[in-house]
Amino acid sequence: MAEEPLGARLADCPKRLLKLITDPTPDRAKRLMDAMMTMIKLDIPALEQAVNGSA
């Protein structure tokens, strides 16, 4: 399977994104949407950092 430069498999990205989008915590979901709206291409690791509050 194809790998990204950071080592994530491309097939895992939709699963990871779905998990982030369906987070039940409103603050985490807002951080995700705020971060995602600034991106031209989705950067899953950066979205995970935003959701966790470390971005």
C-alpha cells in the first residue's frame, strides 16, 4: 500500500478523519473544523494535533 512521507497509509486517512469528525466533544469538534477550514489539502496529523489542543 502507498505510504505518505510521514509513514501513514493512505487507506487509513479516511478512517482517521471519520473518527476525528465524529468526536462527541463540542470543543474538540470545533478545533477540528477550524483547523480543517484553513487547509487546501487535508493534513491528518495536523488535524489530530488541533483536536488534541496541541496546535
